[in-house]
Amino acid sequence: MGAARVQREDFDAAAEGRALTKGRYDIGALASFIGLCRDEGGRLAALEIEHYPGMAEAEIARVIAAAETRWPLLGVTVIHRHGAIKPGEQIVYVGVAAAHRGEAFAAAEMLIDYLKTGAPFWKRARGRDGTVGDWVEAQASDTAQAARWTKP
Amino acid sequence: MGAARVQREDFDAAAEGRALTKGRYDIGALASFIGLCRDEGGRLAALEIEHYPGMAEAEIARVIAAAETRWPLLGVTVIHRHGAIKPGEQIVYVGVAAAHRGEAFAAAEMLIDYLKTGAPFWKRARGRDGTVGDWVEAQASDTAQAARWTKP
Amino acid sequence: MKALYFAWVRERIGANEEELAPPAEVATVGDLVAWLATRGENYAHAFEKPQVIRAALDRVHVGREAKIAGAREIALFPPMTGG
Amino acid sequence: MKALYFAWVRERIGANEEELAPPAEVATVGDLVAWLATRGENYAHAFEKPQVIRAALDRVHVGREAKIAGAREIALFPPMTGG
């Protein structure tokens, strides 16, 4: 039911939220999350995001299905961008519609925690000084967050 | 720092989200929540929301300040409507910007939990059959949710 | 002092607000609610379950033991149901 | 079978993908990583810490004990850092 999209282009979070709720009278809660590119105190020129085409979409769709099994959700959209992303730009969108706020928030958090650790994306920083930085290392804290949801 | 608004008119959640992040390069996470009016299986014609003018804004501002003390937030906007609200319409908006997702989600949840139980608003259902329903009773589950944050 | 009533407290009393001049022995919010309940059938109905009534003094939530002396505005209302 | 490499695994090997024909005794993902590491300096560098390498068989995450027989596509990559 939910939509998983992986794309180079930016997205319109407002339009995604409207699409989740438009014409519906059973939705009481829409929890949304937008992940944005920080400039790391001015040092970062862009993030470069690599992904595994085909698997990235499939993995996101799989975890959306897991969330839909776990909570009574009325709509889910997840978008993850790849390519070069500048500071201030949007990277990821998670929108979850439900009758009540508890499941909307829980599912949105589970989805973003999972995107951080289980979806096949890799980030690298490109510095303002022209250097290509190391690949971002996985954060133990992200892995611990994702483990809250056991096997999604 | 955060903005608390109580108004009869609808709001543009997208514009609120953009206003929180526009021109900023230190924000990595924007967690948003929109509460919407459900039609309760077609029985509800409208919710009527009464509020305590002056205190409603002050209480929301107070709990925003409490959230800002508790977490390192980079922007908060809370909007609560009053008056007659039809099924499918927006009731409440909570937007929280932060460097990282953990505090953005936690603060957004704390704010909406608090709005349910501590801000001076009262809801009544107007039925499609013309009846004015009873005032909505406070849910023990909402009070328990708000208690998670101890004294906000 | 000015009293404000909301939701079904307002409806049962039949007024949004009024000026109150309680006797000197009415010291706390709890005392005031008990005193109001004696002022007629409508008040008795509004305050028939005093334990569910919530109060704010000068727009700040208070408990039933709060002293009302010095307050300019007291609001009495049912548990809140916003969000 | 087709092998795909991502992020610094891809960079160290110097290839996005290639066809592999491992010998019959290479049964698991762990075996394949160990076998690849013997194929030259670039592979040895990519797989110098085999415990951090993640794998997917036909686009499904698997552990190092997973059997590779029958898989059309294996991907090897560092821990993921999306979101």
C-alpha cells in the first residue's frame, strides 16, 4: 500500500503530505519527517549519496510493509534521494497517516531508523575546500536505534 | 524562540515547515505532526473547539519553552485551531527542527501529548443528524502519554 | 475577582464569566468551588463532581489547594481535550 | 554470478560490477569474500576487514553463512549510512 521512491530530484514534502490525506475522513494523524543536509559548520559543500538501484526501493517497500503489519496505518510514503545534495537541501521524506498519533509517530520513527542502517545507501562528504571526504561511517547509535524495532 | 499560535483559520503546514528550515544549514531533521478531524464513520458533521483565549497561547508557549530547555532544538512552531472544524480539516500543527532526528521526534511527541491534556481546549462533536453531542471526555490514555514527560 | 467558565461548566452555569465576591472564609480553589455549588441548581449541577473540575488562577494551572487571594481571574473548566 | 560493489568496496576494487566464477569449494558469502581477497592487492584492500563487509544475495540482506549457490547477483558493501 505504501509508496517507496528513490530518486535524484528533490521532492515536495507538502504535496506528499496532502496526497496522503486528501479526500480521507478517517485519518486523525499525519506524522512527517524530513531529513536535511547540514553544512557541518560550513565545511561541507555537498553530500554524495550512492545507492543500490533496485534493492534500495525493494528494501524500503519491505520495511513499509513490516510497519503496516505492525501498526494500523492508513498511508505511508518514503522518499530517499541519491546523488549530490547541498547543505539545506532535503535528503529523505517519511510520511505516515493513521487514525491516531501513537502509531503514526512510532511508524515514522521506525522507518527513518531503518533507513539509516538497513537501506542500501552510502554517504560521502565533499568539502568546501574541494576535498572528497571519507565515506560516512555507520553510527553505533543509529544501529542501536534501529535495533529497538527488532527485525523490521 | 518557538512560535505558539491559536487561530480560527486553517494553516499551511508546508509553509510552516519551510519557514522553520529556510536559509538554515544547521538543521538535519524536521519532525512534523498534523492532527486532522475524523468523521467517526460518517457520524460527525464537525468538531467544535472551545478555548481559553490568552491562556491557550501562554500555555503552549510555556511548554515550547520547556521542550527547548530539555532538547537542543533549532525551531518550534505549534498552531492550534478553534471554532468549527469539519472532517478532513486540520486541527493542530506541531513542527520541530533540530540537528538530529531523535530530539525532533521526542519534542514533537511531547508537544502534541501536552496539547491533548494540558492546553485549555475543549472539543464537542456536532453530529450529521443535527444533534450536538456531549463534550469529548478526556482519555486516560492521553493523560498517561503526557505523564511520560513528567512536568513539562 | 473575575470568574471564567468553559465547556460544560459554562453551559451548566449558563454564563461565560461573572464577577465574584466570595466571603472571606473562601480561601482556596476547592473552597470556591464548594461555595459556588451552593449558589443555585445550575451551579450545583456544574460542580456536582468537584474532583473533575480543573482550575487556573491568572491563566496558570493550579490545584484545589491553591490560595485564591490576590488573583484577578479564576477559570473553572472540565479536563482539557485539545490536540 | 554477477557481483556488485558499492561505496569504498567499489572504490578499492576499482569496479562497479563484474562476473564471478568462484571454484566449487566457495560455498558461502564468507567463503566468497575470503576468495576475492586473494585476487589481488585491490581486493585484499577492499576485504582487509571482512567482518565489516555486508552482503545481499539477489537484493536481500544475508549473513556471511548464507549459501551462494543459485544466486544470480551478489552485492558486497560497507555498513549502510542512509537516511
